[in-house]
Amino acid sequence: MILEVFEKHKGRYGYRRIHAELKAQGHKINHKKVQRIMNEMNLKCEKFVRKSRYKSYKGTIGKVAKNRLN
């Protein structure tokens, strides 16, 4: 059933979404079990890319003073 859901959504679903889909269909299964079965079958979501978080780091800005005390 996990393989059917995975192929139905063209490999875009990870274990969380597959677990939610199975739960919606009325099956009782733990998300860890779904994840373990997917790892054993080498099913991995590859087309879905999560948005990256905001990064405010801009690098080194300004001049660095010479070391005159050395």
C-alpha cells in the first residue's frame, strides 16, 4: 500500500505524507513503521524541495584594521 501511494503521487510524497494518506484511508499504522518500510524499499522523495530558511549573514563588511600592536 505504501508503494501504491508513493507511485500514485509520482515519488513526491515522503513518509509523513504517506502516513497521513494511509491514516485518511482508515489504516492504523505508526509513522516510524512507514519510515522503516520506505527505507527498506529504498523509496525516497526526491522531486520535492523544501524552501530554505532566511539567512541574514552578508559576510565580512567594512575594513579590518591593521594589527599595529604586534
